[in-house]
Amino acid sequence: MQEDLFGDAIPQPPASKPAAPSRRKITKVSLAASALELSDLAAQLPETLRFGVSTWSYPGWEGLIWDGEYESSILSKHGLEAYHQHPLMRTVCVDRTFWRPLTVTQYSAYAAQVDEDFRFVVKCPSMITDAQVRDEQGKVRKSNPDFLDIRLAVEQFVQPAAEGLRAKLGVLVFQLSPLSWGWLNRPAELFDKLGQMLAAAREALPQGSQVVLAVEVRDPELLTQHLVDTLKANGATFCLGLHGKMPPIEEQLPVLRALWPGPLVCRWNLNREFGAYGYADAQKKHTPFDAIVSEDVHTRTVLARTIRGITGAGQAAYVTISNDAEGCAPLSIQRLAQLVVAQEK
């Protein structure tokens, strides 16, 4: 599968049960009443902290996010209107942009479903951030001539996202898929190319924009001073990627310390117990994604402490979590929020 080869699971919500016959088309999804019980917890969190999930179209969240049973296709189109009303959910990671660029109209449709306080985390299309062209199974076919292409990054990603989401755009994530040894052995050329693209991305944003530019890598070899210097020079930050392809969270934190002061962007994608290529195994174990199945207390504890330190200094924090992290993203967020609050006491 593609995700097993270059590092991100293609969102594949479980098949829903056959819907009951209906004379009307469902166009509205409502929030589960139980979600409002978390309002007091949310009120105790730092104002600059935003939690969210990666992909929201999971029927298994019935009773946690959704007020009833909905088809995943309905949730994909209309679920954000309910999701953003959840007290703990102030952001979301739009993963589908990694596979194909979205239009201004598509981004605008997302923005129309949420309130003014909500912010989106959006991933750059892999056609720009993957140095290799791959087939449907994720196997390398050839080198990608458009890798870190400035024009494509601006025209196919930055401009449409900024125009469609406007003030609701929070973070632009540039996830560099695992690189060939050819690129890893030419770090100066790599970081020069990355720096030029980041500079162009920043220039393409509206003047005074508070949008965060974040770079996520899938090769531990890139966690170097060269990366830090490139990010600093272009007003970007490092995105913590929590999964088996990268070192544990505590071994990535030195990069953030070297960039201090600055925001936190973290994507907790996959429990390390599944290894570097375990997305399929995680999905199999965690379906239907309605309970904590693979608890990761260590990552949660270190992440909570990191959040508290960064937000305590007045910096923004965007933390998005996948079902593959522990089994149920909304419950992972709830437990992480409880720990962040507990550490303040």
C-alpha cells in the first residue's frame, strides 16, 4: 500500500452500515450532546492551543462527535459543521490535499462550515513535496522534476488555500516524503531548494499573515543544524511527526528548542508499536475507531509537557491526532487535554 512505502495513510474510513431508506438527502450533521460536557475542560486550556483530528469522516465517532449514525460520505461533505462545535476541536488537518490539490471553491466550502475562530492545518500536495514519482502502490517510478517547485507550490497550494480559507487558514505543512540517498547525500542543495520554496510561500501570503509555515520530514538524517538554519531564515517552523519513521518525540524536541521562540505544530499519526510501515495493521486493530486500544502514555506525557511549556510562553500550538495514534482521535485529544490541564495544577 502507498502509506506503507512513503509514510502517510490514505484516509480510509470503515464502511458504514447500509443506510435506512430515506426520502430526503441528508445535508446536515449534528454534534453529539455528550460533547458539550467537555466545555469546562476546554475552558481550562491555553487560549493559544488548538487540538484537532486528521480527517473527520469516521462513522465510529457516533456519540463522541456525531449525534447519530452517518455515512462516511455524508460526514466528509457536511461533518465539519458539527465537528467545529465540539469544545476541544479548534482545528483540523486536511489530509486529502496531500494526494491532490484542491481548488479555491473547495477550500471555501470547508471554511463556510466553521466559525471565525476555527483554523485549518493543510498539507502541501505530494506532487511538490515528494522527490519521487510513484505508482498506485507507492513504488518509485522515477525522480520528480517538480520536487519543491516554487511555481507549483504557490499556484497549486499556497494561493488557493489562502484565498479559499482566508483568515481561517492556520498552518501550511510541507511534508517531505522519504528521500532517496541521492538527495540525502546532497543536503546543501536540498535545503537551498527548500529555503527558496519557503520564501516564495511566505511572499505569496497576504501581508502581515499569521499563517504558520511548517516543514515535516520523514528522514531522521535531516534533523540537523542545516534544517534549523533553513527554517529560521524563512520564518518557518518544524512539524513534530510522531510515528515509527521518526525518532520518539523527545529526540525531535532539540530542533524545536533551536528554533525557539516559535509555535508548535505536531501531527501524531501512528503509534510507534506498529513500526515504520504499520498503518494497515493499525487500521485493522483500531477499527471502528471508537475506543483507546493502543494507549501511548509516554508520548502523551511528553507532548502535554511540551504543549504547556510552549503555550505558557504565549506561543501558538497546533496539535492534530490520527485514529492510528491510539485507536480513537477524539478520545486521544480528550486525554491529552486532561493531562495539559492537570500539569498546570
